[in-house]
Amino acid sequence: MIMNSQTKSQFIAVASITSELSAVMVVAKEISLAAANAKAIAFRAGDKAKGFQPITDFINELAKETIELVTNINVYALLLYRLTVNEYRRTAAYNRFEQAGKLATGARYADSMQEPIAHARTIMQDCQRQFKRDVTQLLGQLEAVMHHARAARVIAANSRIEASQAGEYLQSLQAVAESVDKAAHTIHDNVQRCRIALSIYRNS
């Protein structure tokens, strides 16, 4: 049976999410590395970067939490992919039963087809409802990643202020702040694309 457009779009959405999240994971690891570099610079700067030192811990913690969230979301995305495969199979089964029922119209035992058709329809609809529930949960997890990205941008802004007081270490620490801000912006954009790809299924 040919895959319908709804199922195709679900496969595409789940695949695009996996791709976007892979990019997010790479960027989150870059933030973690930036935090480590900033910590080393702040240590060398001593009192000149005293206000910057605790910021590096926040940056590192955000990076770790983002990596953990994305790891969990990737697992969930895989389950969503499997559910899409299952929904496709259930829909195909229902369509075959329905077609058989139409072909049996007027036949002696045509009524006996009604129960298996109804059962196949129920299973198909259960799969569709489960997909929507899972999409809603996944959107909530993606929002958590967005929250971390927004927090990282706020921290980056504070980092710039603290870096301005670090004397000869100013440029090095500002470079860290810029890299964190850029990475957070990238994560925000990637996750936003994931949310857009999924949002159409929450209310469909």
C-alpha cells in the first residue's frame, strides 16, 4: 500500500527533529567546552575576573542540562518514529479491511466483516491519539530546551559586563561570552524549527 501524505509528513517531521537535535547536541557540547575555557581564563585572571568565575559554573551547568534534555528527547523522537511506523501499519490494515468490506457488500456473510473493520478502526484511532499525546509531551520537552537557550543568552549578557572589568583578560572572556550567546541563539533556532515541525500534529 502506498504511504499516505499524512504518514509521509510525520516521517519527515520526526526525521527533521532528529537532525536538528543532533546539531543542538554539538552546540551544547561547544558551550560546555567554552565554560571550561572560561573557567581556566578566570582562574588565571584571579581577582580581575572574580565576578566571572561563578558565571562559568552556570554556563557549564546549563550545557550539561541541555545535553541531558536533548539525549532524552532523542530517545522520545525514536519512540515517535516507531509509533509512526505502527500507525502506518494499522492504517494500512484498516484500509484493507474496509476495502474487503466494500467488496463483500451483498455477500452472504458480509455482516461478519463489520466487527473486524470496527476493531481495526479503533486500533488505528488509538495510534493516532497516542501520536498526538506524544507530540504534546515532546513539545513540552523542547520548550525546556528553549528555556535553557534563553537563560544562556542572559548569562552571556552578564558575562560581557563582568568581562569588561577583567583588564588584559577582557578580550578572552568576551570571546567566551560571544561564543555562548551565538551557541544559545543556534540552539534556540534549531529547537524552534523542531517545534514548528511538530505543532501541526498537536491540533490536527
